[in-house]
Amino acid sequence: MREDREPDGYAGYAELDDHDVESEEEGAQAPRRSGGRRAVLVAAGGVFAALLAVGGYGAYTIVDAVSNGSGSPGGSGGQGSETAAKGPQEPPTAQQAEAAGKEFLAAWGRGDVTAASALTDRPETARAALTAFRENVPTRAFALTGTGPAASGTPAEPALGFRVKAEFEGATGAWEYDSALSVVRAQDGRAVVHWVPTVIHPQLGPGRTIAVKALPDPVSKPADRNGKPLEGFPSLSAVLPQIAPADGAAVVTGRAVTVSGGSGKEPEQLFVLTPPSAPQVKLTLDADLQQVAEEAVKQQSAGGKPASLVAVQPSTGDILAMAYSPSGFNRAVAGGQPPGSTMKVITSAALLEAGVTPDTVVPCKDTTYSPRPWRNDDPGDFPAYTLTDDFTHSCNTGFIDKGLEKLQPGTLATVAREQFGLGLEWHIGIPSRDATIPLPGTKDEAAAAYIGQGRVQVNSLLMASVAATVQSGTFRQPVLREDAKRVSAPGKLPADVARNLRAMMAKTATQGTARAPMSGLSGQIGAKTGTVEAGGKATNSWFIAYRGDLAVAAEVEGGGHGNSAAGVAAAQVLKAGGKG
């Protein structure tokens, strides 16, 4: 009688039935009847667990040998045969199945692929698949733990469940999952594991590959100052791709165990070893205020009128909102247009420094000459107007006369640069345009510059900064990201000049040309309108204002007077974000 080899960790015994004695009846030999033999295996221990330390960590993409994994139980594992059994076989008992499964898991767990595959009904296929799995999914530690009979088993093919735990270098956690194997009777009578690809993983079917692979590099998605997403804003669609991670910040390539291949099967992540990450850049924008700015510009640009708006926080220089239309060119920060009478804020600063006071009489003539004629929006002579009155009612002739009298050529550009930071090279985080305030070659050019026309070129970003500088009394270069390199103005706006400018802008907001759009706004407010002659009957609308720690500039090409289109847009943002 052949002696059955008992697996380690189990004790076994065999009971033999008594053999019937041969007899002869009437000289004929009776057929010989051999007694059945049954082997009973008794478990000597509890749950099996094996741990294998395997060096290495990386990604492979070779195809595993898991095809043809559904063949019938076959020949001897010891000889590497994959021949199907030739005759009926008694199914393994539950105890035999448990012992066979235990021995297979022990061999696989300690990394002995040859021994493990020999304990299956398809040793060559199993060896190729187990080898590919070991190479494609290199682990630091690998443990297999039996979990008892599996529900998928049948009386003819008992099944055992087991749990896999794999640990990887650099991973934050272990990969754990449940699988199962079934046991059949081989041709030589042994109880062996029926090999199918799902023994390795339940989702590893024929033709599928399981491997550690690099995940696609993530795309950095800048967020607003509070971490809110900024996708979906029309004005930011071309801006966000220009935002690069900070110097030295690197994209982290993630790694995951994936299963892919097979007809109609999409690649699937089974376990993420290291999640991919891109250095997040927080912009200074406020998503809620950006939404308001987008809507304000959309309303005022209806009919195809180009428009833009920028909101700045005076205390920090942070750009809180930036909207423009049409898309394709960011006129809010890269455009260049004459600002009209909003330039009178800088002209007033120059005049105040030149000795003119807010109460100095500066007559507002119906017409003045430089030698070219200049007029105001509202006809009439107002000889008793002061500088404050001229500012409040936006009198062109008064500013031209007093500017030509008190200011030297180039003074306007000097004050703009040294106290308001205009004309310096700003680095806000994306490409932007600096102000252009050229040295006037004639009195006509100087007169035009004093009222923000002619060759003066600015944009909403620059003029929002002008309003912010008046509100806080200090120039702080606007930035779109906190790590942007800021420049400082060479000088500082004198305290008394800043105080007088705030008083003049406050009166304009409550009693002057800006009173309609600023109506209903409380707290510290100030504003200045601007209307630019654009040839013919067309006029461009400009408006700058502040409310508390929020400064806004808006412009609408062809929008009419400053207190209409641009003023309405700016006031919407001030109402939403400004505090008294």
C-alpha cells in the first residue's frame, strides 16, 4: 500500500477495512473484493499565515501568463504535467482540501514558485503566472492567511478562502484583499489546487495584466485664497494654465497596483501605493468675488463691448478678482487704454505736492486752450470752483490750466512712478503690462495727460492699484500669487496728500459724478469717474473706487460716461465684497 505523505502542521492516520477472505465455490474462483480505504487528516493547528520578505520596488508592464487558466484538473505536479485526468476521481474531502490549500499557500508565501505551482493541476501555467506576479508586483513583505472554507466551493471542488497582505517600500499602507482557491483530485490521486488566474486576485482574468505602474502626472490646479477651485470662470480659463508651481516644487508621480487588458475591460486601480500630487498654488483671488466680477463684466459687455474689471485689497495688494471680455486677450492686466479723468487722482497728487490745496480756487472754464481747445462734458463757466470742486465734477479745463501752470514736463510720470508704482516692472504671477506715461513733447500732449487722454496707457489692474494706494496711503504692488516678486515704489505718498485725496474721492462718491453708482454704499468710500473720447461720438467708460479694504477699477469700451457702464460694474463688486 502506498504511504500518503502528510503535510507539515497536520497529523494523519489511515483506517483499513478488513479484507474479505478469498473462497472457492464449486471449483470456481470467487471475484476478489478489496476493502475501501479512507484517509482522515486532522488539523493540528489553527489559521495558517506565511510572510515573505521580497526586495525591490518598481513598476513593470510585462504581460502575466494567466491565459488558459480554466483547464480541468490534471496530471502530477511533480512531473510538471498538465494532462487531464483519464477517469473519474473521487473529490477531495474537506480535510484533504484544507491540507492541499495550506501547503500551496505556504509555498507561495515563502516565495517558492516552483513548489507552489507543482501543487496545482496546471503547474506550468501556474508557475508562469506566479512568477509574473512576483516580478510585476514587487513587495517588501508578503503574507497569506487562510480564512476557512469559501462559499464558492462545491462538493466536487471544495474551496478555501485566504487573505493577502502586501507591503511596499514607500507606501503609506498595506494592500489587503481576499481571494479563494479550489481543490480537485489530480490524475495521480493527489489533492491539488485547481489553477485559475483569480487565485492571484479575483479580478485577474485570462488575458489581463496585474502590475505596479506609474500613474499619470497630475496637473496643478490653482485654488483661490480659501482653497476653493477656480475652474469654470471664463476670465480664468486662459490664466490658470499660466500659473506654474513655485520654484523647487516638484510634481510627485504616483504609483498603483493596476489590472488591465482583457476584452471590454477598462484598466482599474486596485491599490494606490503613493498618490500623485502636484504642488498646489493658492492664488490671491476670492472665488466668490470673482463670480460677481464675471457677472458684472458680462452684463456691461453685452452687445460686444470690450470690458474689464480688477479688484485689489489695499492692505495687502492681493488681486481678489479679475474679469474681462471678450475671451482670448486679458485686457484687464495686459491691455492699454487712456484712463480718462480717473487719471486726475494722480494729477491731483502732483498739484497738491506742488502747493495747491483742496480749497485753492481753480476756475472751471467752459473752454481753455493749450493751444488746442479743451471743453468739459457739462458746458458753462464756474469761476469759483476749487480744486476739490474740479475733482468732484470732473472739470477738464481747471486741471489743464493748473497743470500747465504748476507742473513741469515729466512731473506727472514721476509722481505716478514714485508714489503710485506705475511704470515699474511688476511681476504679478502672469504676464501683465506696465503703465505708459510718456514725457510730453508739447503743451497739448501735457494737457491731454493731465486728464488721462492722449498717449497715456493703463489698464484696470493699474488703476485699481491707484485707488488702493489712495485708500491705504501706501503703494503695495498687486499680485496674483503670494510668492510673486513684489517691487516697491521709490517714494511714498505724503500722508497729507493721501488724506486730501481720500476726502476728494469721498465727496465725488457722495455728491459728485460718482454718486449714482455709489448710492447706498456705506462706510469708507471714495470714487472717481472717467470718460474717454474715442473718436466720433463713441466714449469709453472708466471708474475707480474703494469701499473699506476693497478697491476696484472697471472700464467698458464704448460704454459711455464713467458713471454708467463702468460705474455700475464696479459698484456691483463693491456691494458684494466691500465692508464699511
